Amino acid sequence: MAQRPTYIPQFKNKFLVKTEMVEFKYHSGFAAVQKQKSIDELHNSIQEKYGFDKILEVSSKSKEDLGVALSAFNLMIADKATKEKYSVECAFQSSKVFENGGAYTDLLKVTSKQAKKDERLRNSGKLIGFEFYNTKWQLNPLTAFYDWLYVNALNQNVQLHDRLMQYQTFTDIEFNPKKSINCQAYSIAMFVALAKRNMLESIRNPDEFLDFYKEFQISNTYQLNENLTLF
């Protein structure tokens, strides 16, 4: 058995996203079919526990084309000045600033997989922040930069919005909160909550987003330990 979170958008209370841990039967193995078996088990457990029948897995292993399209490896963000497009993953990895290097903006020009695996991200010392288009972000709040980046990228992709709004909760089978912090499924749940509250226009500016991010708290925040990574 294993546990993974499911992220439920909130439309009325102070929390934007409710995070619930769900126990399910995990099928080991790296093959897509094994991952999809685990996704089915996870979604069945969510349905039994919460009664949701519209659950979206957000990852490259999703059975839904929308879930695959929403993966940070595939979701594109456009530079409004140059009109160039690159994935959320490339934007995120290229923005990392370390004690001994970064931000490595050349990673905007490679594939998502190449960006994530670039050796400089592991050989440049401690991560100290982010820099994206001359705007610097601190590490705290922990997920603020990733959430801002993902939410604004998704806001550009209006062709996905109508279908996305039909779902009640979101998962990412690859995300383990005991090992990582940033999660695309969480960011999507935040986007849905913001959209339903008509608040998307108020969070484009990084400073306004940080103010807003401090006002709206996560329902059950991540517990930090030495094994967590911002990668």
C-alpha cells in the first residue's frame, strides 16, 4: 500500500486547496502500464472515500489527453515580447539560482527532459532562489514561484479551461510529498479555485501574487525534512 495526495479546489473558504492523503494499492515498476494501474487504484480509493467521479491525473502517465497536456513537461508558456514558447518545466529549471551559478537561461532552448536532467542543477551548490525575466524570487513561501509560473502558464492556455473546470480533484502519481515540494496537480487545483473565484487577473504581477499567497493559506502544508527537494 502507498499514500498520495489528492488536491481539491475550494471555492468559498479561506483555503484555496484542500490536500487529502489517500491510501491505495501501488503497483511497482516504471512501465506506463504499471503507473496507470496505480492511478486506477488511487482514483478508486478517492471515489470510495469522497464520492468524486471527476478525478484528473496530471502527468505524462495520465489516461486522459488533458492530463498529459497539463504536465509541466508539456504545458507551454509564451514570452509576450518574443512570442517564443517553452514548457513550464524548462522555465522552472532555467530560473534556479544557486550559490555557485544560475540562472541557466539556456535551458529554455532544450527539451523538458534535458532541462530537468542538466548536471549544473546538481553541481552548483545550494539552491538560494529563482530569477525569471529579471524578477527575483526567494525560496519562501516554498511553492510560490512554481505555483505562480504554472498558474500563469495555464491561464494563457484558454483552450484547456472549459474541460479543466469539470473536474473535482487532481492527482499526480509521480509526486511523493515525502520527497518533493512542488506539485503540478496542486497548482492546477489552485488555478481552478482562482478561476471559480474570478481572481485570475489579480495574480499576474509577482508582488501581488506574493501578497495574495500569504493571505490564502494551504489547508495542510508540507512538513519539511532533509529529504525534501525543490527539484
